[in-house]
Amino acid sequence: MSGNPQPRFPAGSDSAALATSLAPLLTTNGGRWALTADGEGLEREFKFKTFAKTWVSYQQTPSNTQCSNYLANN
């Protein structure tokens, strides 16, 4: 198994255009995001100096479920 996952795009999508748009976002190309192990998502690590700053950020970020529901309905 390769250490670098390959992006997986939905059937019927323009994979070449999506790959071109995705490339500059990835850490392998100087970006700040990494592909998930299955290649179906992006992830990024954030570090905060205090718990209070972490909590504020957590409250302002929608959960994965909310994001999935939004994408499924739009």
C-alpha cells in the first residue's frame, strides 16, 4: 500500500479539473491540507495555545454530520 493516497472523485465528475484544483491545497505541493487515507476527504491539524481558544473554534465549526447533510442536500 502506498504512503500517499490518491484522490477519489464522484462518478461522472471531471476528475482532471478537480485534481488540478485540489493539487495546490495539498501538503505535498506546499499547501496545508492532506488527503484522508481513503482519498475521499481532506484533513488539516490545528493547534491552539489555550483551551478557551480551542473551544471557541470548536463551537464555530460545523460537525462532519452537518457538512455531510449540507453537501447531500445542495
